[in-house]
Amino acid sequence: MPVVDVFNIKKEKVGTVELRDEVFAAPVRRHLLHTAVVWQLEKRRQGTRKTKGRSEVAGGGKKPWRQKGTGRARQGSIRSPQWRHGGVVFGPAPYDYEPKLPRRVRRAALASALSSKVKDGRLVIVDDFALAAAKTKEAASILKVLEAPDALIVTGEKVDAVERAVRNLPDAKVLRSEGLNVYDVLHYDTLILTRDAVDRIHKGFGA
């Protein structure tokens, strides 16, 4: 098992923690990372765009003029596609873009993402990410001390002060352990985990 140092917010070593091999020392499978990221981005698509066909637009119940004898082309409805305000031909319709990805693949991809941070030396574990107040300046100062200005901070529980302080930082984000995902782990340069978050991640993987 990898043994990683644990720091406080002043970057003073306060202990060590053992990380599970199957979570933090798994093979980094790039194809799984790609699959998981595409799956996440596809899930974000709402798929709610919609246009109306000729049977859905208002009006057009009456034939605009008689079939023969007018010298004009025959028409059956003023809501045909060639008319102004007519229906749209083959327009977009609501669609569910969410692909299916097995839970086993999602877990393997997350383990690969976490392991890549350990392998690259971009994992920082802190005893606690406690703030005296929900101040963005204080959060930025802590990240500077930890040498992680571009960071994903993962906490074990909801910490309002931390979430409010970090949300104004353009290069940082706070997640709770249950919301940990491949896209955010890869998006940010450094992954910061609290000790409680590590325990919850281990538990989530069946520790």
C-alpha cells in the first residue's frame, strides 16, 4: 500500500496514511479515462431542443384556396413547411443523450484517475481544510502554501465555509467525497483530499 504524508494547512507534516492499492495504485488505463469523461460530458447535455412539425403549429385547418382554377399551385395547408410560420421538416426533437456505462467501468476509471495523481506526485492529503471564516482570500492563501493554486479539494462532509470561500476562485473547486468524479480529478492539476475524504473513498470502494 502506498504510504503518503499528511499535512496541515500550513504544510507541516502531521502524520501518514496508507492508501489502498486497488484505489490509489491501480493501473492507469487511458481508454477508461477517456470513456468516463465522454460519458460525463454526454450526461450534461439536456437534449431538450424542440421544433414543431406541421401537425403541431397553430392554424392551418382550412385549405387556403380551392384545388383547381386559381392559376396558383395547389396547397393543402398554410402550415406546410414551405409557408411562413409553417412546420419544420425533420427538426430536432427531445433526446436522451446519456449513454450507459457499467458501474464496474466507472469505478475502474475513477481508480485510474486517482492513481494517476499519486503517480504524478499531484496528490496532497491534509488533516483538515478548516477555515476561520468563509473568506476567499484565506482559501487562496492556504492553496498557495500547499503549492496547489489549481486544485480540486475533496472533503468528507459538507463544509459551508470552505465551499463559499473557494467558489470565487477560478482555478479551484470543492467537492464532497460522494461527488468525486473522473472529469474533475483530471481537470485540476492537484488533488487535495482531507483524511476523512480518504476514509470515505476507501469505504466507497468496499473497504
